[in-house]
Amino acid sequence: MIQHPAKKKQEPFYCLVDCNNFYVSCERLFRPDLAGRPVVVLSNNDGCIIARSNEVKALGISMGSPYFKQEKLLRQHNVAVFSSNYPLYGDISQRVLDVLMDLEPDVEVYSIDEAFISLPSTRIPGALEARGRFLRETVQKYTGIPVSIGFGPTRTLAKIANRFAKKSPAAAGVFVISAAPQAETLLAGVDVGAVWGIGRRQAALLKKYGIDTALKLRNCDNNWLRKQLTVTGLRTAMELRGVPCISPEKAEAARQSVCTSRSFGQPVLCLEDLREAVASYTAQAAAKLRRARLRATVIDVFIRTNSFRKKDPQYCSRKSLLLEAPSSHTGTLIRAALASLAAIYRPGYRYQKAGVLLHSLVPECHEQLHLFRAPAPRSGPLMEAVDAINSRWGRETIQPAAAGLARQWRFRQTKKSPSYTTRWSELPVAKASSPEGFSMA
């Protein structure tokens, strides 16, 4: 019998689809008049700049800048300013993903504005560029959102390719890293701190030893990398060499805690408002736990006044509570959170912030039973139903009564755009204005 040599397994090529200036693009989607005009989006309470159009980047305004410090400059350059509108952004993100999943069988969601696609490798010249342009044009056609697409033999190289797709005018939104000589030239021009998986501390450590580019990181000794950056740093270097060894699961560190906290839109003076805020934050944290298939063993609640208002009496405190059994059930966690709040609340203060921290997390499939207590009744199906409804119709469509309705304490959103796609009363209306076309009203 003739034995044929085993065929070498064909490694896939990876594609990273990244929405350009995503929050800004969502705001422009229903406002054609904003095309070419500088636009920024603010964080909760209109505190910091979290998204910038290219025109704003050209002004030198950095990400995370406090809004009050940049307000004069923004007015001077006629910058359109928006409060964050997360329901709108989430809905548009899902529409982009729906288009990608209709076109490709293997799509991995990485973040609200990024997704990896695994494609079969090909030796046909220009095939990947052609596929990238088709994906880009189709997403733009059906959602109105511009995207940049980078291809590489690993996810890390696809990330780097995506940077070139955005920054190089010649790339026109699509860039491929494939052959080794080309990769070496490109990696030599990439700062080591810009490599996916290399944080600020790791970048500082590498630069201390003269490793300041992605190419130098790729060429590092394996044993030295494992010693200095552990196996995670070694995986990153292997990816830069074209060896796939990072999946989204490995790239994201195991969660140690879940925290939900917000500054209030106005000072909170009474316990009832604090109870509503803490219950609302706990419900949000519980939903995050369930998405990660985790349960919390300990819950922390903290409250504090505004330390910048020196003339006001100052107070801050926190309380930890060990749960009888690990839980991700919203009602159980809210009862524990409100008990902790009652223990630390003091009247007579102007509270500025509250938060809930769930930690000592365990997988939901592991349950340590109590010798003298019967197992809690199954509440999984109820929580699954609540999460499914909120996922489909928007966060807090169903919410605990303890979280209240009026919520005078909610964060400021003085510049929020309409909920164009998630609220019936704010849907845009198309009206015929002339035989030549339609106008948005």
C-alpha cells in the first residue's frame, strides 16, 4: 500500500473589522449635517471625552480629557457635543454584527465595535483585499457605519494591520499583513506599547531593556520573555511571528470582580434615593455576572460625598457582606446590598457617588452546599428570561421595583441625542419634500 504524506493543517487567516470612531459614527448616522463637522461624545455625567471624530483629533484634543477643560476650545471650533447614548450604540453594533454574520460563518465578537473573522488562507493574489472591500462596502451599505479591516495570519497581526488600514490613506480602509519581509518592515515601525496585549507597565519594562518596537518584541528570547512577561507575553511574541496562539478567551483575563458605580447627576440627600441607586447598580452588576456565568461570594457597597467641595461636610464608608451562598440572583444581591447600605448610611450629607462591588467570584456550575440549609429554589429560568428581554428590548426594560422609577439621582445627559432606533416616540420620520428625494424630519 502506498502511504501518502499527511497534509499539513491549513491555518486560517484572521480579519479584524473595527468600526471607525464608532460612537461618533452612530451620532452622525441620523444627522447628515454633521458630516465633516468635528464631533465628540462624552462619558456618563458629561464628564470626559470618550469618542472623537478625526477633525477633533486634528485639534489635539486627547481621549479622556475632562469636558470642562476643553469646553472653550470646543465652542471655538464649533464642535458638536453629545452625551453618551448607549442604547443607540448597542443597537447599531448589533446591526453591524448581523451583517457580518450573514456574510461569514465564523465571527467572534470582541467588543461593541470590533469583531474577528476567521477565513481560510489563500494564495490567490488580492483575494483578501477583495474580500475586505466587499465586507466594508456591504456594512456601509446596510448600516451606514464606516469600518476598517485588517488581515493577518494571527489575531495580533490582524490588529496591527487594522491600524494601518485606518491610518494609511493608500490602504483605503483595508490592509493585509502576510509575507514575512513585509511584516518585518511594518513591525519595525510599530511602538511596542501599541501591540495588542502589551499594557502600559509591560511597555515601560520592555523599553527599559531597549525593546521599543513590535519587531524587537517579536525577536526576543523565549525564556527571557516568559520570565519577564510570563506566558502571556510569550504568546504575544509568538503571534507577532505568525504563530496563532491567542484566542479571545485567552486574551481576556479571568474576571476577579464586577463593579458598577456612578456619580450622581445631582447630590443625593436622602436614604430612599440612595437605596434606589444601589439597587439599580446591583441589578446591573448581577446581569454582568450572569453573562460571565459567575456567582459572587462577597458584596461590597460604598458611598461618598464630593471631596472637591471643601465647604461641605465630608463622609465616605463601605461595607462588605459575605453571602450565605454564592449567587448571581438579582433579588438576593439587592437584599444584601441594601442591608450593607443601611449599616453605613449617615443622614445630613450630600452624597455624590455610590457603588457596588461583587467579588470572590466562582463559576456558576460550582455550588458549595450548606450542611444546615436546603439549596435555594431554582431561579435560573427567571433570570434568563429577564436577561433575554432586556437584551432584546434594551437595558432596564424589566427592572427591580427597588430601583425606582423617577430616579432624580441619575447621571446628567444634557446633550443626549434621540433614541432613533430603540424608542417608538423618537423614531425618525421620513417626509417627501420634493420630487427629487426625501428629507429626514
